[in-house]
Amino acid sequence: MGSIYPGPIGAVISPLLGGYKDFKDLPYACSLCTACDSVCPVRIPLSKLILRHRRVMAEKGITAKAEQRAIKMFAYANSHPGLWKVGMMAGAHAASWFINGAKHHSNWRD
């Protein structure tokens, strides 16, 4: 089911009119860059309203299961210093692997 309201205003209005269950993805489609706030002709604080939707959805537990699992895993790792250190080292190793791979990317791209 889609929304008939496009853009940032749709991300604000659709969850209110149709419910969070049907439109739970719309507030997360926004990057919160606040550009919509500066160009809105009636000065609606769209980014603040979108952020409020995200907060309400998180408080009600209306978020993706993968997101809930990721937050629980982060909280667990963050509360165990040894596990956090291993994760940071693995992340640094993975980042260096991707960076080295990017050097080769420039050899074959246009």
C-alpha cells in the first residue's frame, strides 16, 4: 500500500492518516539533512516531525526486526570491553581490505 502524499510531507502525514504499521518505512526514507525545512514555503519543521515519528515508532516497538537485533547486538558488544575490542580490530581489518580493493578499482573503471 503506497501513500498518495509524496516527499517529506508524505513521510509526516501518511503514518498519521494510515497508521504506523502500513507506513513504517516512510520516516526512515528521509536522511534528515533538513533541506526540506529550508525550502518549505509554510515553514513546517518536517525534519523534526519525521524524527518524532521515528521516536514514537521506537518507543512502540514498531521497527524492523533486523534493526532491533542490531541494536541488541551493539548494546551487548558495547557492554563487554573485550568483545568490543575484537569487533573494532575486525572492523579495522575489513576497512583496510576494502580500501586496498578500491585501489584496484581505479585500474579498470572508466
